[in-house]
Amino acid sequence: MSTLSLSAEELDDLTYYARVGDLDALKATITQISSSYSCPKDTVLAAALDEDDDRSELSSGCCLLHWPAANGNVAILSYLLSLLSSKPDSTDGPVKSTSTLINHRNKNGNTPLHWTAVNGHLSCVKALVNAGADPLITNNAGHDALYEADNSAKEGGREVAEWILANCAGLEKLSNGESQVQETVAQDEGKADDLMDD
């Protein structure tokens, strides 16, 4: 993917439309920027990062996927994800930057999956995981998406935690945050102690 620098106005427009859920305006703006710079739409998406050095203290470090994920707007999220998966690379897989953008960590280390999980948006969690989001990534506090969902006070958090636990390979955690491996070791140690008492 080529490097593209968006103007502050272009970035603000894209961010605004992604945040408020204006799908038509977002599509039109991405199409217009893509045409203006003669680049693919996924390049526009990859360039739309809130990481402006001139206002670094105000920058969130978010990519466009964060906003619809946080707000539970599966239509916007699905559209953005479709831009990433529409162009094959030389290995007949998705664009190489796809997993990087899907798993983009903002200034607090939160990925779009963290934000949608903590807000209890199951449809967005499913869309991100199905597109390749990694549920094992931890944020700056050391929490993964399962932890964020399970400890969320938002409606839907528990349902999201249960879905992640049931559907994401590599997550061997209980809803209380303990690993099954730790629990099994503790049980085995208890059995060994019982055997030694006999």
C-alpha cells in the first residue's frame, strides 16, 4: 500500500462521518479522496489515523474502525471492513495491512475490538473477529477484549464475553479472568496432595 497523507479537513470529515454513522457521506468522501489521490479506497482507510503530530496531545491514535465499533454501528463497520478485504495480495489473501488496521491500537492500546467489546456490541464484535481481529491483544492496562467485555457495566457486555469465550481460539479464560490452565494446575496440585495423604 502506498503512503497517503490526508489533510486535517479530510481526516476530520472521515472521522465525523464514521462517528455519527453517516454511511452515505462516508462512502462519498472515501470515493472522492480515492479519486483525488488516484489511490485505492483501502489506502484512504489506512491513512485515516488520528495521529497528527501538530496536535499530538489531542490525537486519540484511533483509526476509522474505532468509531463505529465503539458506537455499535455495524453498517459503517462492515463497509469499512469490506474495503480492506476487497483487494487480494500476491498470496490470494487479504491486503497485508488488513490485520494491522483491524488490530490498530490507539494511544491507550485499545483496538476497535476492545472498544466494541466494552460497549457490549455483539454484532460489531462478530464482524471484527470474522474479519481477523485478534482477541488476544492487550491494551496498555493489560486487558484483552474478553476482559473488557466481562467487566463492562454496559448492557450486552456479558453476552459479548460469552461469545468471545465460545468462539475465539486461544482464549482459555473463564469469565472471572482466571485461566483454565491455572485452574487445572491448582486442581492437579490438590489431587497430588490428596494422594500424598493416603
